[in-house]
Amino acid sequence: EAGVAQSPRYKIIEKRQSVAFWCNPISGHATLYWYQQILGQGPKLLIQFQNNGVVDDSQLPKDRFSAERLKGVDSTLKIQPAKLEDSAVYLCASSLYLDRANQDNEQFFGPGTRLTVL
Amino acid sequence: QKEVEQNSGPLSVPEGAIASLNCTYSDRGSQSFFWYRQYSGKSPELIMFIYSNGDKEDGRFTAQLNKASQYVSLLIRDSQPSDSATYLCAVNPSGGYNKLIFGAGTRLAVHP
């Protein structure tokens, strides 16, 4: 079974530029998550989708970050304009269901995109 | 603000010893608890899940949960150098569907 795919793996941009990340979840997984992991910290949930609808975006900085999952499969996370403090690894994860937090509904993580903002 | 706290470490243990990793959480209504392992430069992978008070064992790993004290721990028996990684505690908060709040992680170093 193929895992969660993300691209690009690395990105270096200047502050105030824009950047986009792509995620393809595990086939059949209805729920998709974007996390931000700053060096030395744990992942922080930015947005959670159920199919193509947003379930939770309470920690997404909406003035600069946006995300979509138009057809309920792939997702794109965009930052515009980027700030120095956005330097982090952006992790995409997926799970089968929305409403169960247990071992049968494990969140599987992709390899992440490491963003450096100069 | 719902929080998950972990000692950042590093926790250094000799090969073959027991490593004990601890985690506290602030949301008393939290329902389920996860331990993820993250190797340097890699993504997190699930190693243990627990939702009932008490102990849960899986191979060399034992998770312990005490909801009254809002405390979760992970024991790794017969630690191996390959266990050297950051261990992330994650909590499913009340009302959060399959949402996880992660601690900052504890770095474990197992030396031969």
C-alpha cells in the first residue's frame, strides 16, 4: 500500500514570496491533516479536512495561509507572503475516518516538506 | 489552551536498560493517547495507543495511563541503539474528533 506522498521535499524562498505544497493521501482515506513542525517542537495541526470540507482550521494563520482539497483527494497548502517564522517542516497526514481517535484510525504521516525562508 | 508537556531530554540510557518517558496533559476530558517515534529528519510513526487507565504492553513497549493524574508514560525495555529517536506524546482532546495535540517530544539516546 502506497503511503502519503508530499512534494516538494525541500523548498528555499525569500521572505514575502509565496510557496505551495502538495499532498496525496493514502487511497481511501477520507480525513487529511496539515501539520507544521518547527525545529525542536512537536507537530501543530494547521487544518483538518473530511473529504473536501474543512473540519478544523482554528490554528491556521488565515491572513497568509490557505489550503484546499477540491476533489476530496489531493490537497494543496499555500503560504503568501512567507515570513521568517514560517521556516518549518510541513507534514501531511491522512486517516480512514474523522470520528475515531484509536489504533484503527491511525494518522499516517508523509515525509514532509522542509521550508526555509531567508 | 489545551497542552501536552514532555521533558525535552536528552534522556541517555545504556543499551539493555529500561527507558522511561513521561507526558502530562491539561485537558481532563481527553479520551485517547498516542506515542509516536520520530527519527531525525523523518516523519512521526505510531508505536503505541492507549485509552484505558492502567498498562498496555506491546513487545518491548509498555504504555501507562493515569487519567486522574493526567499522566501518560512509555517504558522501553531492553533499550537498543536503534531506539534512539524523539518520542512524541499525542493526545486526542475532548470534542476534537480525530484531532491530535502533540508534545514537544523527548529525545532518547541509547548508548552501547
